[in-house]
Amino acid sequence: MDFVIPNLRHLRVFLEVAEQKSISKAAPRVFLSQPAITQALARLETMLQTGLFDRRAEGMYPTASGEVWYNRVERCIACLLQGTREALRSGSRTQSAQQMVSLLTTTQLKALVAVTEAENFSIASRAVGVSQSSLHRAARELEHLLQVPLFEKTSTGISATKAAQALARATKLAFSELYQGYSEVSALQFREVGKIVLGSMPLARTSILPEAIIRFSERHPDIDIQVVDAPYDDLLHHLRHGDLDFLIGALRFPPPVDDVIQEELLSPPLAIICRPEHPLLIAATNAASSPTLTDLTHYPWIVPRNGTPTRKAFETLFAQCDIQPPQRLVESSSQILTRELLRGSDRLTLISTHQIEQELNSGLLSVLPVSLEDTRRAIGITLRQNWQPTPSQMQFLDILREQAAACRDQ
């Protein structure tokens, strides 16, 4: 995406002109001359490659693109205002957060985000492509403006204070709004740009998500899709900071934080999986009976890491019957490693059949006949509470819902 975060002053000028419907009325409110305002609007229109206002005798009125951009800029400023309020709580500044936001610059905020994430000025300067002295100056100017400590020296570099973390998170969410606004404005000009960035967890990778990506890409070939695979805690962190648009996979109950919402798509039960020649499967087939939980403890297992819902289901399976769980465990979240360990040994694992549908259909793996209705796992979408998707993002979510419905009907 070629879009570059614009000057915050230009955004404030745009909002004021849209609200006043006049450059002359907006001028004293933003402390700029009319030619300067005209120049600022022209730069925004050049950046967005479209007109933002209809110039009429009775005033200036936002175009369709202008209305879309106004919504995103307003949401951007709201994010910055909230972040500034949180940052100022630890300081002694008497000015209001509203006054502070009007003084912030894009350069300062980019520096804040870079240094907060890298916790090192040298690494941060390389990440944003500016000199270390320039980055250091911008960060210190912001610290002086807010009169709140943003960075503290440590033995390994620097660490961001709570104030810095709060404002950095708000900044990333604010910039995300502008990226989305650019995508929406471009779509109005029949130019599809941008990308969808989603966090994926194992329960969705082999069933819902692949088909959804294929279907969406057929309709929107110019929209890139970036799938991020990582542990749930990492994905949740990046979702809340605006790095991800949404998550797809196993849901958590209750939700781990109050600023996300969860939407359940389907809830398949887990199953015990083994190789087709496993002694327990052969014995069950010959005797036409199911293995007992005690039988299951005699074999080694492959389990996910502690704290995951499937690991809890594994432990609960034995604990609810007061049976000592299996002890010879291999911990892994890799589906490929799990598959190969199952194929080459008598190990067992607990997993959703949706995740290994191909292996089951091809006969590489089999399901032990053990009823596990109490282990149903909710698979769904996790979103930021106040997130407003673009039309293309909404279409992708709708395709995910349709694909989940198709899986339920199978």
C-alpha cells in the first residue's frame, strides 16, 4: 500500500472545513490562513487521488469520498484523544487532552510507536528509516509536550512507561483507521487497494479459512490477505493494538479482556486420534467396544501447551473421572509434527476432526471410538469492540460465516 499517514494538522483542517462548510470560517479555528488551508486540502486530495469537497456557492460539502474519509478521520482523532487522556493521568499537565491532541504531530507519534515497540532508539530508527538523532528528538519533544515520562533507562536499553504504552496503542489504532479510510476511498474510485490481516489459530486453518480465502480472492483479486499464525496471547495483543483486523479460531470463555467481542461460528467436539494400526483401535474393532479412559492412560500422548483450551479439555477428561492422566507427553502445537508422530508411533492426541479432515479422508489417521460430546470447542471470530470493518473486510467475514454454516451442515 502506497498510502502514507498524513500530517495530523491537515486532518484537523479537513474536519474543521467539513464541519464549518467554509474555508474562511475554519481559518480562525485552526489558526491558519485561507491559502494554507487550501493547500492542506489539496495535499490530502492528491494523496487520496480524489476530490473531498464539492465547492458550491453556498459552501463546501463533502463528496461521497469526503464523507467516508470524514468518518475515519473522526475515529482516528477519537483514538488519539482517548490515548492522550490515559497518558496524561500520570502527569501534572493542566491542559486538557483535547488541547494536547491539537498539538501532536505525526512524526512524534511515529517515533513513539517505534521506540515503544523496539525499546531501543537505534533499532527503532532503522525500523522507520530516519536517523537516530531525529527519532530521539521527536520522542523527547513529545515527552516535553505532555510533561509525562515516556521512557525509562534500563540495563538492556529503555522501557516504555504505562503512559507511553497507552498512547502508542491508541496511535496504532488511530493510524489503522486512516489505512482503512484510504482503502474505502480507493474502492469508491474503483481502485481496490489494501489488505486484510488476520490472526489464525489451529481449529480454523484446515476447515473454514482456506475455502474462505479462495472464495474471497476470486471476487477481490487485488486485496492482499496476510494470515498470522501465533499463540493466542500474542494474537490477542496484536489485535488490541490494531496490527490485526480480527482473529479466527478457538474462542475463550469468558473473553480474556473487555474490549473484544466474540462471535461463535461452530462448535465441533474433539476426538481422540491415532494411527489406523493402533492396538486400541484394533482391539475396539474386534471387540466392537470402546476403549476406557484407563486404557488411554497406558499410551503416550501429544498435547498442546499449558493454558490452551484443548490442553484443559485433555486434563479434564481424566480428572472428572478421578483418573491419573497420562504422563509420557510431547507438547506441540505443530499439526505436521503431530501427524507424523501419530503415524510413526502408538501415541494419541486430542484434536478436532476439522483440523485433520484430509488425513482422516485419506486413511492416514483414524478416530478412536470414544464419545467426547462434553469436549465441544467453540470456533469463531474475535473482534475489537469498536472496530468498524471496511466493505471488503465485511465481505470476508460474511464468507467465513457462510463457510462455517456449510461445515455445520456436513
